[in-house]
Amino acid sequence: MRGAALLISAAVATPLLIALGLPTNLFGSAPADREWKAEAAEIRIVDGETLALGERVVRLAGVAAPMRGENCRRADGAGFDCGGASAAALMRMVGGRAVTCRIVGRDAFGRGLGHCEANGADLGRTLVGGGFALASTGAMRSTEATARQGGRGLWANQAGLPQDWRGRE
């Protein structure tokens, strides 16, 4: 009787374990990427690298911006919220325009991870090029270097950069 129960359990468990181990898009049921769109009225800027498109939250792929409330210092020593400055830069880029994001994955918090555009401009690349975010992947490192060398955005405040930018000088 014990042997039969063990055999039945194995017969049920084996297909489940195999199914869990297979890629989710094996038969084309889960697209590799998706496109999310939102009209201007549905868009909210969460921080310098995150947008809410209606109920969906998207983090810009390949970009790392300072957190809201992160303190930076200007050349004259005055402090300012550099995360807020990054979020304001993203807000200016979106500027009442529709946004389209090509979702390429999920981040550790389950948010969509994507490449987003407003009015034909790549938001991540524009943030990095304007000096308001770091390139977290190699694809935009030259864009970051150009912004850094030109003293654009937060790079204009070399002495008071966000903590995680200091090693990138």
C-alpha cells in the first residue's frame, strides 16, 4: 500500500516539477517583451527612474538615479535634493506627452523594467545624457561619460555628488 501511494505521488509530482522548470515562453504563450502605453493624463513620475503608467509601474532599464531626498551639495556648499532634481528632469522630458514603454523584464520588486519613449526620445538615455542618472549597463556608459565630462546635470556639482556616484568620477 505504501509503495502504491509513493508511486502515485511521484506520478503527480514529476510533471509539475518538469512544468516549473520549463521556460515560460516555450510555446509562445508569454511574449518576451510587451509594450505599455499611457496618455499624458495617466502618467505619474515616481522618482528619477520610475514612472507609473496608470496602474502599471515601470522602472527605466539600464538607468540608476539618486533616490528622492538624497542630499547633494552645490559648489557654494548649499544642499539640495538631487533625487528630486532627477525626478524633475524626468518630468520635464515627459512634459505632458504620451509615453510608450517596451517591457523587457521585471526588477526585484516586480515592477516592469523597460525602455520608454516620449515624443520619440528615449527617456533613460536622455536622463543619463543630461547628467541626472547613471548608466547601470554598458550600453549607455559613453553617454554617461560625455555628460560627466561636460559637467551636465548633477555632474556640475562634483564635490557634492550622490554617494553612489562618487566612485564613478
